[in-house]
Amino acid sequence: MAATASPAAGGMDGEPRTSPKSVKFLFGGLAGLSAGLLRQATYTTTRLGIYTVLFERLTGADGTPPGFLLKALIGMTAGATGAFVGTPAEVALIRMTADGRLPADQRRGYKNVFNALIRITQEEGVPTLWRGCIPTMARGGVVNAAQLASYSQSKQFLLDSGYFSDNILCHFCASMISGLVTTAASMPVDIAKTRIQNMRMIDGKPEYKNGLDVLFKVVRYEGFFSLWKGFTPYYARLGPHTVLTFIFLEQMNKAYKRLFLSG
């Protein structure tokens, strides 16, 4: 009996087919890559640099680290400043990754992050690059107050326990704790920030008034715990990111002190 080609296995010519959904998934994930890289280059370097400098400045002469509340305040300052610097790349990132979900006639079609920034400036004006800046800075303050302060506090607790020394294992454990705290603290403000930056005008009026309006509508129409919808995958993303961030930061700080400050 002659074999017949299965429609699921390929086309009429026997060649394998890739479904449109698969293509969209594969290439849609790369749509905001350049914007994501620029965001990390602006936001992350600014916040970590400011936190490290302020933390060292406020450490006592005898090596006593700042208290937890002061750590949180330092983290909030660093995060809000970094968020302001990184907002243009954040706006481009959100628009580029959301573009594939829009109807064809509404897609913006940005080629890369620089094309997005130039077109946004030309078509909508410079202030649009900082649309949603306030909730972005609020998120940056909350995230970094939680992330940086909880990391420093967790690391200090682990070292004081006597079971850990200042090595990669200690940094890993402190980072995982920090990622858990940060996920819980940041998801509500992250929802507000993302929806404001991606909102459209409806009958000449913005979809949301401000970040509080977003949170109110989410709680009202979707339920209180919708603010933490997707907690597990969010933590699965943020946990490794936090671990790698702090491990690399600790190693670079040690290398800097050894190479430039030891003499």
C-alpha cells in the first residue's frame, strides 16, 4: 500500500511546514532584543553603580554596613534614577514586543531600538520617550528597595550565621532570597507601568489616568490576586536574573578592589 503524506507532517509536496504560530513565537521573542540590551545598558548599570557608591559612602569607618531602612532608601534612590535614565529604552521595548499582537494595520513596525526612538521622537515628540516615567520610577524604586536591600540584608544574615563565608554560594543563596522578595513587591507596580506605557487613546482620551487607576481597575475587574498573576514564571525569570546580576557584580567589585585599590 502506498504511503500517504499526513497533513500534519508536511505540505502536498512532502516538504515539512512550520506553522505561522511557531514562526511568530520564534521571531516574536527577538523583536525587542536590541531594546532589551539598551535598557540593561542604561537602567541596570546606573542603578547598580549608584547603589554601590552610596552603600560604600554610608558604611561606617569601622566597616559597619548601613541599617536595613537606609539600605532600602539607597536602593530606592538608585532604582528611581536608573529607571528615569532607562525609560526611553523601556518604552521602545514594550512597544516592540507588543507589536506582533496588534492588528496588521495598527503595527508600528520598528526595525530596531534606535529606529523606534527616532520615530517616536519624530512622530509623537520627545516627551513620549518618557511616557509612564512616574510609574516606571515608582517601580524602579520599589524593585530596587526590595532587591538591593534584601540582597545586602540576606548576605549579611548568612555571613553572621557562621555557616557561610563571602563566596559564590553565599551570593547565590542571598540572591535567590532577594529574587523572591522582589517578585512579591514589584509585580503590582510592574502591571501598572506596563499597561500605562502600552495604552492607546480611546475616543481621544487615554485608557488609564495614572498608575493607581490601573491598579484600581485590575482589582475591580480582574480580582485582587490578579496583581500577582503569573507569580511562578515571573520568579523563574527574575530569580536567575538576580543571581547572575549579583554574582557578576560581586566578582567585578572584588576584581576592581584587587586591581586598583590594593596598592
